[in-house]
Amino acid sequence: MWEPPLYSYSESMTGHVFTIAGGKGGVGKTTTAVNVGVALQDAGYDVVIVDADLGMANLAAMLGVEYDTSLHEVLAERAAISDTLTEGPGDVTLVPGEQSLEAFADADPAKLRKVIKTLSNAYDVVLIDTGAGLSHEATVPLGLADSVLLVTTPDSVAIGDASKTAQLSKRVDGEVVGSILTRAEGPGDISSVTDALDHPLLAVIPEDTEATTDEPLVLNFPDSPAAEAYRRLGTAIERILDGEAVDRIVDEETEWFPSGEDTDDTDDDEDDEGGGVLGLFG
């Protein structure tokens, strides 16, 4: 029978808290949290993923996981955090949130600090999945993190919102350690992000139309370019956990993108190897 871990490395040590943020909705924050969490769990870390998108919680629904108690109930002082711990795919632990307006109204974001402190005493890695926008409930997790990871697509609005999130994070003493580009389709997407965001680009996740359901990709589509990129992102995060300075991860070369006129052709089976793997270099 599955049981959550009782302690991290030792009773005197605490786990590392990562807040996954981005400002704009729909850029892949939850997908990133899930796939990185499973990759790190597979690497030997005890991982918990917290659905702190208090207004639009979707972690449990995305994974098709049933739960008994939500984070919202804890923030409304109707339950203990231990009641929320739910088994997720790949043995990660989930702290699900609710989707009802009533639960959102009753939840106090200020109580999230105690929740994250408790979880960091019990797990090696705490991944906080945040909501969109610059609201109070989206801002609180930025100040609770040891490290903030920005997620953006190549869309100019998404990049702009990620930049605003980075500025807000600095104001609440959150440290942005890097950015993650999702839905990349070409070399120009990389330069758009690196030119706009003054943080290391930790990973480039390719647009992968064949691996868009049945999360997590690292388990259900392990050979897909997107899954490989998430595993490489997990490796980069391990380096952060080991205390390494991460100044530059993504190589300038773009040989993993399809070349020539076939860049946007995702239906040609002959080009499966042409797309290659986008991601990290150590």
C-alpha cells in the first residue's frame, strides 16, 4: 500500500521548493510540474506536487486522479495537509485543489506558507503549480520558493507575462533560476525567449502533436521528443539541487529542429528522427 514519505534527507534538513510560474494561462505550467515531478521521482527523489492554482485547479483532473481532501479545505482550516496527500502517477505525491467557486472563496492563500513549510520537511522536492495572472493567490507561491521556474510559449504575450512574473518574483524575494520554453517549433522561438528574459533557458520543449494526452508524457509517451526534453529538464533541476550554478543550459545549435521547408510538417513519419530532441546539455 502506498504511503507518503515521513521525512526528507534527515529530520534536520528540508526539501527544495520550486514554484512553477508564468503569468499567462495555458503555457504548460501544470504539464511541466507533472513531467518534471515524475522524472525527479524516478531519479530517486521524494516529490510532492501542490496544485496552488486556487481559482482554476486542474492537476487531479488532468491526471484522472480521485482524491478525498483538497488543498482548499486545508486553506479554509477544515482539514490537515496530511489528509490531502494523494498517490499520483510514477509514485509522485499530489496535493490536489478544488474547482468550485465556493472552495476558492473560502481558501486563504496566506495559509499556504505553513502548508509548504510542512511539506518541505517531509519531501525532497516540492513543486508548486501556480495559477495565471498577477493576483494575490498567484503571487504568494513566488515568495515561498527556494527557486522560481518561468514557463512560457513563444507567443509574445506569454513571454511578456513571464517577464512581469519575474519582476514580481523579485519584489517578493523569489529567485528566478531559469525559464522553460514550451511548444517550440523553430530556432527563432529560442531567440525570442532568450532576448526577452534575463534568465538561463533551462529547457526547450518541442511542440509535439502526437503526445498531447494521457499525462505524464515521460511515462505514457517516453520516446517522444517532448518527454525526452522533460527528462533533460529534470537533470538540470538535479544540478540545481546539488548546488551547481546554472548559467547556461540550452546549446546555441538548433540541429534538433526539422530543417528546410519541412519545419511545420508534423505528419510525415519519415521525419520522426529529423525533429530530434530539444532540451538540455550538461
